[in-house]
Amino acid sequence: MSERKEGEGASPGDAQQPPAQPAGPPTLRRWGWPILVAVLAAVGVLLAIADTALYGPTLGPYATFLIGPSQAVLVQRPSPDPARFIRTRFPEKVSFGSPFGRLGTVSPLQALRAFLSNGAGLVLLALAVLLLFPNRARVAVQRLEGRHGIEIALAAGVAAFLLAIGAVALLRFTLIFLAVIPFVILIAGAVALFGIACIALALGRLLQRRLHLGPAHPLVAAVAGALVVFDLATIPYLGAVALAAVAIAGLGLAAVTRFGSETGWSFGDLDW
């Protein structure tokens, strides 16, 4: 029998097939999102515990707003008898002042309560905004992920914040429009909340790309991004700056995109 020439009469099934891929996705891609959300939640609780310890029993205004009032109990010592002779003893221990403030009582329960109240509240507000305005949020996130999107949002946010401060300062000197100040603050807060929700979604998408996570619902990515914002807000001594930067960027993002409008800002709208 003559040998068959190479490639002559070969069926398609005789060709070399590529190696078969595994049937299921890898473990990291399958459980990546639950692990990421759990890790971000744990980091938020740990940072809240650090806040309660570093700020001490007398929390600052920002820490009191974020974590809650301190639960420290002060026990008053009885006043010594002035007629009694008091001998000065050698000190048993010497305490040095910490450069970051007095170390207070570590309170995991208070930190967990702060996470379940403020952290969960931030997540729910972000999800509510995305559910109410999905198309506008998509446009805003696309603008933020574009070229120089973050820089433009921050610059516009600083300008909008300064304009709001100037408007409030001018309204304070009037008697007729004095009642408008709460509405200005309320509108600015609502606009900033829309921007923060969009930033949370953008952060979740960024984590998905950088960590090579599997596909997930956009709201899951928004939950992860909102937890990142909460973790930034609970960083001791720098959380207020980080939260202010995110809020200003959110305000600028909403202003630049005209609350997620398809057209955005254009001076052509003045010509009709």
C-alpha cells in the first residue's frame, strides 16, 4: 500500500487541535469579588479601630461625625485630705507624649458600629444613585475614565466649590435670600453625592481591570468602589483630606458632565 501524501485527503478532524481549556474559571476569578469586598470591609473596620485609638476619648469633630461619640467613662478620684501629709514617691512609670496625639482605648465594637452605619449608608446611597440614574452615571464614568478625566474633575470641583462658598458668603449679607443658603448647601451635597457614586463605580471598574477579576454586575463593582471611598475616609488624620478630595472631584464631575448629560458643556448652547 502506498503511503498517503502529507495533506492529501486529510479530514478536518485530523488537523492538530489546540489544547483544551479548563471547563470552569479559575478560583481567583470565581471568588475574586467576594474576597475583595470582604478584604475592603475588614480594612475599613481596622482603620476605624485605629481612629478610635489615635484620637482617644476626646474625638475630633471629623472623627465624631465618622465614627460616633466616644464611649469613655471617666471615674473621678476622691479629693485628698488637705490636713494629711502627702509624701512624694518615685514614679512607677513615665509616659511620653505621642507625636500623633494621646493613645485612647481600642474599641472594636464602636468601629464595627461605625462601619455598619456610615459604611453601609455610603454604599446604599451610591447604589441608589446608580439605580435612579443609570444612563447619566454611565456617561459620567466614561468621562472620568477618559484622558485627563481625573484632573478635569478635580479642577472643575475646586472651581464649583469656590463658587458655592462665594454664593453662600454673599447670601449671608442679605435678609431676603438668607433662607436660600440651606438649599444651596443641599443642592451642592446632592450633586457631590452623584459624583461620589460615579467615582465609586469607576474605582470598582479599575479594581476589576488591575486585579484581573471576572465579570460581575456593575452594582457589585460599585459596592467595592464605595468601600474604597469609606476606607480612604477612615484613614487616621488624613481621612478628612481624602474624603474632601473625593467629594470635590465628584462635584466637579457632575458639573463638567452636566449631571451626566450626553452633550456635556458647550458654548454652542448659547447660540440658537
